[in-house]
Amino acid sequence: MGVPVEIENIPPKGWGVRHTQTILLFFGMLLAFTMRVNMSMAIVDMTSNNTAIANETNVENIDMTNSDMASENITSASTEANKGVHFDWDLQQQSMILSSFFWGYVVLQVPGGELAKRLGGKLLITISVAVNSLISLVLPISAQIGDWKFVIFWRVLQGLTQAFVYPSMHHLVSQWIPLEEKGRLSTIIYAGGQLGIALQLIASGFLATAWGWQAIFYTNGVLGLAWTLAYCFLGSQSPEASKRIAKEELSYIQTSLGRVGEQKKYPTPYKKIALCLPFWAAVIAHCGQNWGFFTLMTEMPTYMKEVLHFNLAKNGILSSLPYLAMFLLSFPMGILTDLIIRRNWLSVSNTRKLFNSIGLWGPALALVGLALAPSHIDWLPVVMLVISVGINAGQYTGFMLISIDLAPNFSSNLMGISNFFANVISIIAPLVCGVIVHDKTDPQEWHKVFYLASGIYFFTNLFFILFTTSEQQSWNEPDIDMDVETRSRQKSSSLH
């Protein structure tokens, strides 16, 4: 008899359909994030000189930060360029507008995960980007007709539909990306969000100055609809559903992901998920990442202005550097992840733990560095901020992929649950900072914020290291899991 030989799963040469899907999803993520944060830049010019909101309130996460960062870059737009359209919104109304996106965003995370599993990622991500694009086109006119109340209505609706983004992306990644390429291709997709923020920061000032704040929304809307049309034509729910994929590439993906025959749809095993410690370890890491990241990004502009007397909002390019650093560093980390797994230097589980540690413990050290940075070296905190946000890219091949590793059939559900808790944390973190810091000019009070965030980074990642795994769970395929449980009960009864 012959000896079975394990044949390496070699990817087909050249550009494949999976690469096309990766690029399409990258731009989908990029555009989703530009429309997530466009209001934080536009509101500065929409309210004329009333731009102090980001330093006066700490009730929101990334939108608040971008409003502060972009203020000087956008307020140069003239009244003539804005066609005389300004709004007399007070600070409370501006706060409600900026936070309203996340009212809807948090609510539909868990349902969004279930819908992605049932309906598929393609439909939901298409709906998300298309609806956000249409709203971007009508929002300027709606603001003039219905004032701030109409704006809040549209922002809540944008948040509700963007709740589908991450669960949909996770579902599509679980369908399209082979294990051998998961590090670099999934990183490309998710890094699109950071590039979207950076580009919005850079472009908003130019658009507002040249054509008025309305151009910010119109540009996002037109580009979003163009992507929607392209994705409807070129995008596909899965390799099996694609009409353009070659047999060699289809076989390569199916072999890598262990998919044979027709794919079944299973009811979501919520009880098993609730009892899965490795998953909750990833959720805790996600929450820790959001606490540290949003503390860093929402409070740094205020800290630099009030304590270091350095305004990070000098220009849009400087404001975008942390996001650009995270975007650029994500690629070498994704490539290294695939290299380590392919050459068996570390197991998949340990590789995830390694890069998650880089993504969380790196910023933890940077936060301590920010607290200890001499106040007379004004460029050092900026460098520390850029490094700390940039190295956070390790998360893309850390906890972000655990849901797909544990249960690819339910990856969208797991991501929805994880993103729900993490976004609640991202709202709470700036509020806690507001409780700690009473005097914004006192460095000692800020140091408490940095040390707290650093400690949360450290201990949440430690929990992740101790209790997570990338081993696929038996409940990923309930039929097999039920067979195992049945045999176990039969064996137990035979012993009595």
C-alpha cells in the first residue's frame, strides 16, 4: 500500500478573484469611515466660529477628536465659499449631533451579526455604504430645512446601517480569505478604515475652502455610490457564488478553509458562545483596545494644547499622521503574520497573541512615555502619539481574527457581540477622563488618565494571552458537535 503524502496547498499564480474582493472591501471600509467622521470636520465650518466643542465636552469618541484636530484646517473657509450657510448651534446641540451616529451604531451590532450570517455579508455591506452615501447627499439640504434635528435623524440612521460594516466584513473575510493569506489580506481590508480617517482629515479643509462645507458630504456621497455600483457588479458573497473565479482558485480557497460540498446554515448557538472563554478573552482585549485607543485619540489634542501648549490641529496632514502610521504599519504586520504561520515558527494561537501584544502593550508603554515626556520638548509627545497609534495596528492580526478562527460559520455573530461591548467602552472612556481631569492644565491629573489606560491595555491583553486560542470550536458545526454529545451520553449510559 502507498503511504499518504500531505500535499502543500499552493496558491494559484497571478491576480485572483479573492484579490479583487479584498480591494473592493478595502475601499468599502475606507468610504464607510470617511462618512463616519465627515460630520466632525464639517461641523466646524457649519457653525462658523463656534468650534470649541471638542475641548469643552468629553462625551464622544473619535468624532470629537477629529473635530478638534481639524478645526484650524477648516475654519479658513470663507463665508462666501460656504454660500453664507451657517447654523447657530450651541455646544449641547453640537454634542448631540456628533454623538448621534453612535446611538444607532451600538444598538444594531448584535442584530447586525445575525443578519450577516443569514443574509450574507455582500447584501449588508452594500446597503450600509449605499444608505450612508445617499444620506451624505441629502444631509446639507436637510440641515437647511430641518436644522439640527434633521441632522441628528440622518446621523442616527447612518449609525444604524454602519452597524453592519464589521459583522459583514468578518463574514466576507471568513468566506474569501485563505488561512495562508489571512494576515495580509484581512489587514488590507480593515486598514482601509484608518486611511479613510486620514484622507478625510486631509481633504476636508481643502474641500470646505474651495466649495464650502457642503462639498465634504457631496464628495463622500458620490464616491460611495460609485463604489456601490462597482461592488454590485464585481463583488460576490463567497467563492462558491462567484461566476468569475477559476476552478484552481476555488479549490485553493476551499482546501485552505476546509469547505467541502454545499455550505450549510446553522442556527446560532448563543449558549455555546456565552460559555466560550477564548471568545470572551478576545472581547475583553477588544474592550481594552478601545479604551486605550479612544482615550489616546480623544484626549491627546486637549492635553497637548492645555499642558504642552502645542496645538495638534496646525494642519490636516499633521492631524492625519497617527492614522497614516497605523495604516502603513498594518502591512508589515500582516505579512509577518502569514510568514510566521506558513513557516511554522509559531502556532496560529501564539501568532495571534504575539501581534495582539504588540498592538496593546506597545501603546501601553507609549502612554507611560507620554506621561513622563518632558514638557519643554514639544515634538516628543507628537512622536509618541504617532508611534502608539501606529503600533496599534497589531490588533488587526490579533483579537480581530480570533472570531474567524474560533467559528468561521458564526464569525459575524461573534464580531457583532464583541463590537457592541467595545463601542460601549469607547463611549465610557472619555467620560471617565472627564471625571478624573478637573483642571485641564494640570499635568498630574492627565498622568492618572494615561496610567489608567496603560493598565487597562496591559491587563486586558494579559487575559487575552492566558485564555484565548485559535482552535476551531466544535460548535462551529453543530451537526458534528451533536454527534459527539450523543456518543458521549451513550457511552455514559452504558457504564451504568
